[in-house]
Amino acid sequence: MAKIAKISYRSNARQQPIARRAAAVEASSVPMLAASRFLSPPLTLTTPACSRRNLPCIRAVPQAVEAPEAPKPLRPSPRRSAVAEVKASADPVAALTRFEDVLQTQDCNIILRHCGDTRRWDDLSKVFNWMQDRDMTNAASYSSYFKYLGLSRNPARALQVYGAIQDHSMRVHVSVCNSVLGCLVKNGRFDSSFKLYDEMIREGLSPDAFTYSTLLSGCMKLKQGYTKSMELINELNSQGLQMDTVIYGTLLAICASHNYCDEAEVYFQKMKDEGHTPNLFHYSSLLNAYSENSNYEKAELLMKDLRSSGLTPNKVILTTLLKVYSKGGLFEKAKELLTELEASGFAQDEIPYSILIDGLVKAGKIEEATTVFNEMKEKGVKSDGYAFSIMISALHRGGHRQESKQLAKEFEAENATYDLVMLNTSLRAYCSTNDMESVMSMLKKMDDSNIWPDNITFNTLIRYFFNAKVYHLAYKTIEDMHTKGHQLNEELCSHVMVQLGKEGLPSEAFSVYNMLRYSKRTVHKSLHEKALGILVSAGLLKDAYVVVKDNAELISHSSLEKFARSFMVSGNINLINDVMKALNRSGWRISQDIFGRAIQRYIRKPDKKQLLLCLLDWMTGQGYSVDSSSRNLLLKNAQIFGQTQLIAEVLSKQQTASRTIGQRHKK
């Protein structure tokens, strides 16, 4: 502990200005040293009686003060030297192993944090695994590791490591829990974070204010984020915890992102009533809420309140006010404010221009938007794609396809890097002009940039390949989209499925049907009939039976009859009876012609006589009977049953049952 105290003292001394430290040393005295918490108190000086016995004692003190012994330079401790060497090593695990007997857990934590701070993600995990293997971890180890896993975009690893923790006290340690929850929230795993939080509570976690602050920040992007945030606030209050300025700021941002403007005003006032002083973040959040409703009057009143509180509007505040004006259609005020932003040096990036351009585009003022866009380029403002994507999309929607494509080409020529939004925008522009070469170029950029396609990407490509009549590529794109877990567009995929059938690709069409059928949403009933028609026409009757078995009640009787006729003639003979039962369950009354076709199949296969007898017995139980043609055919071939009398009895029972059921229907 003494060593730690000395290190802290030296660190504090280094932070003081040189002149100030010199003055402090010059003015120092023994009593001042006694007040230091880093040094042992000096001997207390007293005024002794005048005796010879006391003289040496009196002389000794001034000698010590006048000629102090020169301080010896601090030697680095073995632990400190080991930490420094491991930090500098290209192979930290090997270095850790060399100093295993010297280092303690807190030393390893320093090394772990160093790997994280220097973004050495592989070394980070190797060091942590080494610590785990030697049982040299504590709460700080897990907390730091989860924090850096969040920064390195590896929430899956964080969940894996947390799930493997056996020590119950460690699993519910608030610092550890906060860190892993923060990792999930930071990486957009909001549902997973709330699910894990519920598990932590069940295991005994006592959340603190930081826990709630972390979870609340995840509510901003949740569909039901405001409702969830209210649950968390109620829970926080029931725990006896107090809301601080950070939590209030997050709440205001949640209200703004979910268009709860009135509620944002209530929380803003409540925060002030509780004695918290709003800062620029709070003002910008409430201002953002006003922008969602285009409430420029309240926004201007809030700006007056901000200035009267002594705060100076920064770039974020003024840019948000610009958004209020742009969304509210106050374009002259917006242009004046943009000029003010330019004069203040706050318009050096494309964001303010993009906000105004977006507002003009949505108001149908494409020419004015183009003017602002061109002015932005003339002023040399660099675009990362935001302004370009707005203009490209606006021109595309307005039917200016070539101009849209030209703008996409311009951005491509000037920029090497893309984000997903700009890639999708350019892709749409190229697809609409049937520029296959540029489409493939965009897909290559996506692969090279390691950008994952989203629903918009996939649907744009599927629609493009469909319109270009490249149906096999449309199918491959649907397959890829489904494999990556995206929700398929039923209407678009249904069109592709039908065309695949027409192009002689029934198996691919059936695959598309199954992808749609087993998706989370309920598909339109017409999809089943379309799939059945494709399969029956292609002779894929076993697959057609799968469609009928599960969805017969959703398929028209005419389509069922067409399927039944085909199946009785050329379907799997061993499934004929199952098909009959499935058709009957749908409520469709099977015709005698269908039964006649089945009987003819069975008679041509004497080894299937048992299946034929089962069919005839089942028909009797359901009130069906054969027509005269089938009856004569059965009697003529009765020898295959071994006894002529047997078939005659079965047919007699059929007729009796059929008459009985017929009389019931008449009543």
C-alpha cells in the first residue's frame, strides 16, 4: 500500500505546473509535511527545559532538516517491470507465462486493458483466456473484457463467456452485468440485452442506476422503446434509486425518437424541478422531439430558454433547429440558419445541407434541392454519401432515371468507400436503368467492403433480375436472402415462383414456396394454389400432395380435382389412400370418377389388392360408393381377391351406406 501511495504522489506531482511545484517546495516546512497523507508524520518539536541532557536532541533536529539525505531513485518493482515487458511483447501469452510467478490478477488486468486500449483484439482474448486458465480473473477482468468485446463488435463472444461463468456471485456482480449488457446494447442486440437482464434479475442481480441507464439507451431503437423505458423507470423508482441527468437525457432522447413530444416536455420540466440543470444534450433532445412534429414555435421558445440559462448554442443545437425549420416547411428560415452555420464554421460537413435538401425533396421542391446540393459541392463540402443518396433517390422517384444514374456514377468516381445506404441507393439507380455492369460493380464493392446486404438490397436485386428475365438469378438471390434470415417479400417472391414454373424450373419454384411457407408470417392462401398448379403441371405429384395435405381447405375444388385426377393416374400408388383421406378432410366431396381412376390403378397391380380393399372399406365408412363402371370392373376381376363373394359383400355394404347417408342429407 505504501508503494501505491508513493506512485500516486509522484503522478500528482507531475501534473502540477513546474513553477507551482517549485514554489511549493520552497515554502514547505516540517509542519506542512505532517499534513501529507503520503508521508509519515515527522517528530513533534517541543521546547525543552534548558538542560545539558536535552541539548543533543535539540541539535539533532536542525541537522536533519538542514541536511536531509538525498532521496534514492525508485527502482521498478519486479511486478511493474513484468507488466511493462508483457505490454511491449509481440506474444503477450508467452510473456505472461514467463512472469506467471510474479504477476498478480490486478497486473493481468492492466495488461488486458492495454490490449483493449491499443485495439489488439486477438491478443485481448488470448490474454483473457490465459487468465481464465490460471484462475486469475476477478470482476474487473470480466468487466473490462466485456467492454472491449463491445468495442470490437463481438457480442456473441461476450454472451458465450458470460454464460460460462460458474461463480454465482460473479454472475450477478453489478459491474460485470452492466458491462455485458452494455456490450449487447452497443452492438444493437437490444432484445438479447433485455432477455439477459431478466435472467440476471432472476439470479439475484441488484441493479444500480448505471444498469438502468445502459438499458434505457437501448430503448431508443426498439419499436416499443418508450413503453419499455417506462417499465424500467418504474422499476428504478421501486428500487429507491434516483434519476440523474444522464437518465433524464436518455429519456428525452427516447421520447424524441418515438415521437412522444408532450412526454419529453414533462420530463424536461421534472428534471428542472428536481434541481438538475439542463445541459446542451437535454436541450438538443427536446428540440429533436419538436422537430418530429415540426413544432417550430416551441422550438424557438426553447432556444430563448437555452440562451437565458447562459448556454451558447453549439453545432448540434443549431443543426437540430435547422431540422425543425426544414421539416416544418420554413425553408427561408432554414436557409438563413444554414448561412449562420456556415459563418460559424458549423457547416464544414454535409449534414446541415442534407437536412435542408431532404426537407425540400419531401416538399416536392426538387429544383431547389438540386440548387442547394450544387452549392454544397461548389463550396467544396465533402460528402460521405448522405446528400448524394437523398438526391439520387429523389431523382429516381421523380422518374429522372438517367440523372439519378449519373449522380451515382459521380459519387462512385469521387469516393472509394461506401456505406450500406449509399450502396443500396446506387444499386437502385443502376437497376432502374438496366446497367448490369454497374450492378455487378456495386455487388463487388459490397463484398470488398465486407458490408452485409439488408432487405432493401435483396429486394432491389430480386426485382431487377425478375424484370430482366434472369429468373435463375432471382431464385438464387431469394435463396441467399432466406439463408441470411431476412423476411421475404411474398408478393415479389410469388411472381418469381410462377415464372420459375413457366420456365421449366418447378423444383426451384417449390423451393421458393417452402421458403415463404415456413417464414414467420402467414402467407396468402392463393400462394398454395399457385404452387399446386406448378407442381401438377410438372408432374411433381409427391410434392403436390404435400401442398394439398397441409392446405387443402385453402385450395379451390377445381384445383383439387385436377390434382386428384393426375395423382390417381400417375402418382405414387402407395399414397393413393392417403391422398383420398386428405381430400376428404378438406370438405370436398370426392367424385366417383376419381375413385374409378384409383380402382383401375389398383386392379392393374394385383399385389396392391390389400390397399384396394382398404380403400373400399374406407369409402363405405365415409358414405362413398363406386359407379356402375367401377362396380363391373371389380366384379370382373374379383379373382384377384381370392373369393368372388368377398368383393360382392363389400360393394353391397357400400350401396347400403351410401343410401343411408343420402337419406340423411335429404332430411
